[in-house]
Amino acid sequence: MKRDAISTTEAQLRQLLAQRILILDGAMGTMIQQYKLTEEDYRGTRFASFSVPGKEIFVKGNNELLTLTQPHIIQEIHEQYLDAGADLIETNTFGATTIAQDDYHMAELAYEMNLEAARIARAACNKYSTPDKPRFVAGALGPTPKTASISPDVNDPGARNVSFDQLVAAYHQQVRALVEGGSDVLLVETVFDTLNCKAALFAIDQFFDETHQKLPIMISGTVTDASGRVLSGQTVTAFWNSVRHARPLTIGLNCALGAALMRPYAEELSKIADTYVCIYPNAGLPNPMSDTGFDETPDVTSSLLQDFAESEFVNIAGGCCGTTPEHIKAIAEIVKSIPPRPVPTHLHQMRLSGLEPHVIDEDSLFVNVGERTNVTGSKAFARMILNEQYEEALAVARQQVENGAQIIDINMDEAMLDSVAAMTRFLRI
């Protein structure tokens, strides 16, 4: 299939999105908590004696394992959301990568978890689909517990506990299983590190090229605090600039702050994104004393999303942590008569991003490019790199930015240098 081709599923979704606001389901974890499952429930019969020599192993909390040990519970939760009016339901695969499952010593189960989770969701959607209201499976790709662009060591900013290639391999396996299990859409969600997201998008593209098929892609970031940035530091606009190349069906925000505090960032995204927008916030801020862990009742969350809809911020609305089928039913009811957000058209521009966005258009054609971070153009910089004085070399880059460079040109091509290692180290710092 050509890269620009639109699949039948995507064409169907685009037709529906032009007519109304679609509904995404709510929280899987919140619903699982209501079942009060024990360690033995999580293990089931198959993993009753699961152990690792020399370690005390607990699997309670590994929600993805329930796909294999308690599949009827996962299907029941899916069906509750479908009954509440969800058009799209997410697979129970948020943590079903080898990287995430390694925390439970169950990495070898990741492929099976994704395959079975997609099959369970597919069966639920098939049960509830009608010609007038088709239902869709969104294969969920979570962020993993590791971050590719932030050091886990405060004393070493260049350290990493996962590489881009490791993330790509884990996501590629997940994508293959989700597609084979019957997913209609791939949802890269709760993005706190854009580099992790890029690895997922690379893996998806790689899979599409290998199999000559194409599914719609949804991308959803999470703004972690009132700074309006994802955890790795990017603003909402910079995040969009970083992932726009994937041509997603939707871009959006989920989790984190709840709808009330998310509003300015949803508004920002709705204005800049020339594709559909999907917003699914938490039910407010966390409260450990609440039954669901969050305070917002269905009427509160739905009224906030009503405001988003009336303000033309959304094309798909749903819920994240703390939301239940009652929340989704209230959201579906309150937005059903509100027209969907019209997708804006934008002039062609070069949209770049660091932590901040940088747009080059007819009004900003003059761009300052700093050239001193170049081992063949600056003897001082080359000496720093050859002597592994990376902090001093970083000061050269910082000085160029402070003097007005919007872009810095980095070159490590030197015969006496391990260029790949030097470039990797310097870029990470």
C-alpha cells in the first residue's frame, strides 16, 4: 500500500468524524480496581506457581496479565464501555511491551498479551457493532516505564536506561500482535517523552512497510504540570511539530491534569492541528480516598467536555484515569448534539521543534544557524570533543543559542574520533 493511501477503516472513521463527535472509552485500570482482585486472581491457574529463582515475585497490579488469566473480566469491561456508547475501545495493552513486562519478569509474554487483548476487544466490538454505529478497536501502545531522552542519573545527563533501537524493537512486536489480533487503529498514548513516541511511530511505519498494510494512527500526549509541557520538556505546539510527519488521524491529550486544568492546552492544540483532535482527561486530580481514586463525578467530567465540544476543541472525547462507564455515558449523551470541531487548513510551513516550536514561513525566512559545534570548523570545539570535555563543549552550543541561533549545526566527522559515540553522547547531553 502506498504511504499516502487511506485504508477502508480510516475512510470510514473520517466519514463519521465529519458527522459527529466520536466517543472513546474510559479507564481500564480504574475498572479493574473495582473487582478487588488478589494476587491469586492475577496469577490464575496458568501462573499459580510462577517464580524466579532468588526473587520474591508479585504480579498483582500487572493488569495486562489479566488478559491471559481473567479474559472474561477484560471483555466485561469492554462491553460496559460499549454499552455506555463508546465508538472506540482501547485494548488492555498499555503496559504490554517487553520493556514494561520485564518489571514483572514476564517479557516473553508480551506478544501473546497483545494478540489476545486485541482479540478480546475485537470480539466485544463485533458484538456491539451495527450498520448505523460501527465500533472500532484501538490498539493501545503505552509509553513504557523508561524514557529515551532523560537521564536516570542526576550526575550524568548523558546516561540512558533504554535506547531508541530497544524501544523500536519492543513496539514493533507490540504492533504486529495488535494488528494480527484485529485492531482497527493504533493509539500511541500518554506520551510523556516524545522520543519514546517517535520510536513507536518508527516501529509502526516499519511494520507498515514490511506488511504492505496501513492502519490509522492516533497520538496522545500528556501535559504533566501547569508548565504546559510534556515530561521531556516540549510545549504542546513543539510536540505536535515533532509528530506531525506521521500524519495521524488524531492528535490529542490525555491523563495528567483533568479537563479543567487541561483546557488551555486543548485549545492550543485545536488551533494548530490540521487533523482531528482527541481529548480524554482524567476525572480531575487524584484523591486516594475516593472509590475510583479521583473526585470528579460523571456530571462534572461531562460538563467540562461539553465546554470543550462547544468551544470546538474536540472531534473525539473520552476518559482516562478515574473515569467509568457512567462517565462515558454522560459524555456521550452531552456531546451528541454538538457539531464536531472543523479541521483547520494551514499554509505549508517548515515546522521544527526543540523544547519550543520554530516555524519558518514567508514572514521568517531569515534563520540564524550556529556553526561552532563543528569539529572540522572549530579547533577549540574539536579539542574539547577529542578530550571528552563534553560539558565545556555544551557551553559552546549554549552560547550560540543565547546569541540568537535558532538552529545549531553539529558535526562530529573527524578521523581521530569515534564519531557515532561522540555524536550520541553530545546530543543526549
